[in-house]
Amino acid sequence: MSKKINKDIYELIVQGPLAHTGLEDILSNLFVRVGIPWDQLVEYREGPRLSICTFFRSRKSAYAVLKRIHRLNLKSVSAKINLLRQGDWQNRWKKDIKPFELTKHIDVVPLWHKSDDRPKKKKIVYIDTAMAFGTGLHETTRFVAQLIEQCQGRFDSFLDIGTGTGILAMVAFQCFAKKVCAIDIDPASIKVARKNLSLNRFTGVQLIVVDVKDFKPQKQFDFVVANLITYDLILLKYKICALVRPGGLLAVSGVSLRNLSWLKKEFKTLPLRCLTILKGQQWVGILYKKFSKNN
């Protein structure tokens, strides 16, 4: 007899006052330490309160994270879990995520808002988040998207490490990349990315389920992006740098302000020159250029 698959989703919501210094950084880093990437967190503000939510397929995993949050004993911070039956979690996303500006020239529009009127001068990227989550709402994703747009015309080949919904690969397409490759260790993410690329009529993208440590392309890339946590960026720094051609570009994010000096120190061992640092309230995006033989 086959085992019944549980398709219920557990939504973990944490809320606190915006006036709580460093609350966003504390909670986001807590989620990441238990294995939840930045782009699987949804942050939104309602009046004076900040809400961060994420979703789990496992009840045990959801309550394990809830227990760790309670142990922090944060004043004025509440956390709860909602059980969403099969299909209900998608409606929750539709309620929380609305069209928004990703970069100066690109808007992100959830699939359920596709029929809405949009400014004709803006480029549009449509997304269906499913369970990959990477919507572009998080500051780290926006930073990388902005860096890609700033470098438009300076790259032909592009690699997105940890693609999620494929949103950064789609930004690269909108910026006229000719060869786009997107990799992710999660097969579900690649499935969602493929759907989103098809939805936007972007063809010819190479989508690969692979750990970046095991990724062996035939050629290096003009532009590589890696929106990962600081620890992973440092752990994988030689591999990531090796994927960039000499003279090419590397954009990294997922770095909190307090980890910036650590990352910069570690990256000094690489043949990279820092071109741009984008700083937000809590996060950082950095653009590097890899040394060529002539510099």
C-alpha cells in the first residue's frame, strides 16, 4: 500500500514592532541558521508592525523553529503557526504579494495580477511563486537585480547560483543576456523557475539541478550572481570565483551589515576588485570585477 503524501503547509508568522532595533536582522538570521534561505522569507509592514513569515511542509520543522524563537524572549514579539490545507497556502501568497518595483526599469507582477494595467514604459516580469518563494521582495534580491540592470550591455553569458523562482535569471534576460544558466540544489525550485521562464516567454535558459560544488560548466561566465548567506559565500568563494571569466563580473548578496567586514576580509584572497556596494537598512549587495591578465 502506498504511503499518503501530506500536502498541508504550516505557515510560521513572527510579528513585532518596527521600533524594535535590529528585529528584522535578528529574525531573518534565525531563520537562515535553521536552513531557510533569505528568499523564502516574506516581509511586510502593517502600520507600526513588522511581519516575517515562511512556510514548512513538515509540522515538526515548523514547531522546532517556533520553539527557538520563543527561547529568544524578545519583548513585544509574537509568533504563531497556521495550518494551511492543500491549496490554501497559494491563496495566502496571493493576498500578501502584490505587484512591486524591483529595479528602476523592471516591475514584478504575480501571475494573479497579470490582467492589471501596468505602465507601458516599464519592463514586466511575471512570477508564480509556488513553493520556491523567491519573489524579489527581500532586500538582498533587489540589490542583485539592481546590480544586473546597472551592468546591462557588459555581459553576454550569465549564471544564477541558487535560482529559486528564476527571478534573477529573468532580470538578466530583460537586460539582454544572450546565454543564461540557472542552477539550484532543489528540484522543486528548478521546476518553478522553468514555469516562470515559460510564462514570460524566455526560451533557451539552461536549468540544472546541481550543488554549486559539483557544477562543471564548459566555459566561465561573463556575469555570475550568488544570493547566499555569508557563511556559504565564504565557504564556496573559490568555486564561485572560478566560475567567473577573467575580466567578468560577480554580484553577491545575502550579507547582513554586521557580516560585511568579515566577507570583505575573506574575499581579499580572491582575484577580485570591488566596484560597488549597495547598503540597505540591514543588508548588503556587492559587485566585483575579476582581474584579467592585463590588470
